[in-house]
Amino acid sequence: MSEVYRVLAINPGSTSTKIAIFDNEKPVFEEVLRHSTSELSKYETIFDQYEFRKNIILETLSEKGINITKLSAVVGRGGLLKPIAGGTYKVEETMLKDLKKGILGQHASNLGGVLAYEIASQLNIPPFIVDPVVVDEMQEIARISGMPEIERKSIFHALNQKAVARRAAKDKGGQYEDFNFIVAHLGGGISVGAHEKGKVIDVNNGLDGDGPFSPERTGGLPTGDFAKLCFSGKYTYEEVKKKNVGQGGLVGYLGTNDGREVVKMIEAGDKKAELIYRAMAYQVAKEIGAAAAVLMGKIDAIILTGGVAYDRIFTDWIREKVSFIGEVLVYPGEDEMIALTEGALRVLREEEEAKQYQ
């Protein structure tokens, strides 16, 4: 009988902390701990919140009768670190320092590694992070933007993209490193990655850059017109940023970031809603076509994932346009907690070595 590893997974968000306990891949307990604005407003920086969040996690686990001394590892959502290759990383001093400092910016996910370290170190078990958004395996040619002052960056939904690519590989009877996949994460942001033998060699910046527009982001824009808008005097820098991320995409056109609401609008006969939603699928399909060129047509499958992938209408529109490229697989949702746990388990089972952050 194989050994059972008990893993605590921690995923901090701006106003919540998701926690889950797994025995191997089997979920034992999961809860979302909500934090009010008044609770968080006491803390000057995101890092200052870690003690508060740690205590709530430990209190909750104690109340639920979970004995943390039985844990084999703690794994946290990776934050805005220096660009690194994909994989599972052990949280050590150098990483902690960069997470505390917010080397690439302040974000709640920075607390994932810190919380994992703080809890694991008390128990003398390993703390990990897995595939943070800064995973960077892009080939050099993909970094060239066309303007010397600006380099294309790899910032995308690495955790979910790599997790579903591993699942697809397993379903096909092989390892992630055996296949070429195009993975489209369809969520509040959209990122489409070209996965070549286990590495994401090209991907659009799903945070605030290029690629398809999404439920709340503009994606790539006609640069001349965008430059005119920026210097029109109508908007501040902060307002332009919000138009780009938060008020772009479906929000900008239709006033909602919820694809289910858009489907209701379409079913009620709203032609504009259908045009905009189709346009989003059209742009995703175009990005998949671009990734197919990067992989020179050698593609084992196209994978659609993320929350919007639950919508059969949307995925069918994409399928219509890209099925000539290869088989289309749909793995809806974003199962971050199991994805984090699977990364820790691969190291605990000695299927791969934990990487060192430098």
C-alpha cells in the first residue's frame, strides 16, 4: 500500500485565504476564510498581514479537529518573485526575503510562501510553492516586442495551465514532458501558452498585456489609438490602468465580468452581447492559431480551461475555429488547491526534486 502524505495547501487572495487538507490527492477539508476590509486596513503592507492570517488558519484547523502534527508538508500559492522555471520550489531564506520585499510588486499571493514557511518550520516539515505566475520558460525570440525599450514578459496562469497539461498527458498515457499542448486559460484574465515538451516557450502576458480581451481586461490594443487616448488629457494614469485591467473586456462593453450573465443576455435576444462574446472567443482562437505557428503545427492537443470553459457555447465557438489544428480537450475550472498539492506530492514521492530559488 502506498504511503499517505497529508498536505496543507494555502492560497491567499486580497480579501480571503483558501485552505485545504489533502491525504494524497483525496480532499479531507476545505474552507475559504474571509477577511473584512476593516480587519485588513490595520496593516500597512500585505506582508504585515501574515501573522494575522497565520493565526486564523491555525485556529480554524484546531476548531475543525485537524491535528497539524500529522502534516507531511505545507504548500502555498507562489507570489511575484523573480522570473523562474516551472516546478515545485522549497521556500528558503532567499525566496522569503523577495516575498517579504515584494520584489516584483505587492500581491496577496506573496503571502502563500511566507505562510507555508511559518507553519511548516514550527512542525519541521518542508514548505513549498508551485508554479507561480512569474514562471518564465519563454524562448528568447518570443521576448522581442518590436520596441527596444519594452520586452515581452511571461506572466500567466502557470499553476492551472501546467496542472491541466499534466492531467491531459496522464489521460493520454504519458508524461507532460512527452507532449506539445496549447493551453488556453479562460478566466477573469485569459492566457494562451505554447507548451513544448514540458516548457511554456511562448505565452501572452495575461496580467495586463497582450493577447485576447477577457471578462475584465482589454488584452492587446491598437497601439496608435491607445497612445492618443493616454495623452488625450481625459484620463489619469491610474484611470487608464483601470480601463485596461478591471474595466476592460466584457465589463467595458457589457457591464459584467460574468459569462453566465452574458449568456442570459444572448438568450434574451441581445445581439450586441452575442457579438462581443463571439469576439472574445474569436480572439482566443486567433491566439491559439499563433501558438500553433510557434509549435510549427506539432500539436498533441488544444486544452481549454478556467472558469469560462464551463460555458459550452463559448468553448464550441473556439472549437469551430481551431479543431483543424488538433484535438480540443476541455478541463473546466481552476482547481488551484489540488494543483498546489500535486506539486508538493511529486516532491514528497521523489518523482521530481524540489527546485532552489536563487
